[in-house]
Amino acid sequence: MNSEDSLRHLHWGDQLRTILRSKKPSIVVGQGSRIAWAKEMKTLQNKLGKDKSSSSRIQEMLDWYKENINEIDKPTIANAEQFRRCFNWLEDIRREIEQDTRVNRIAW
């Protein structure tokens, strides 16, 4: 991993922590170090593949999650490890919501 990747992982961890603290104040956000959160993001990226599409998927999910966090009840995410473990589930939820939105637009 180069320093650019490490900075990206730190950024994603910081971004997730900010989303959780600002959008879900009722959830106790994990207090792990920035390094621990970055390691979870690195693990997630490694699981998805080390190509640009994995970086895009993670960033797009963080952006989507920021906008939709209050619209979904489950999963409850309080730290980077939970985000990593729930990533595929979140992608499925996102697809379902986007599909429902498209169907509703057509119906109207």
C-alpha cells in the first residue's frame, strides 16, 4: 500500500465517523483510533478488490449513506468494522431503494 492509499483509507474512516456523529447522534460512535478505522477501510477495499472500481464503490456508498442514513433502520452502524461487515447489505438496500424510486416515478 502506498501513502496515497493510506491517506484514502484515513479519509474514508474520518468521513464515516463524521457521518455517524452528525446524522445519528443517538448512536454511540465507536471511539477507536483513526488508524483502526483506516485499517477497516483498507480491509474493505482489499475484500472488494484493489482496483479503482472498489475505491469508487466505497466512496459512492459513503456519499449515499450520508444522504440516506436516517431513511434506513437496519443495519445500525457505529464504527468502521460494522460498516465493512455490512457493506454488501448496504449496497443491496441502496439498489432496492433506487429501484423502488424508479418504479414510483414510472407509476406517477
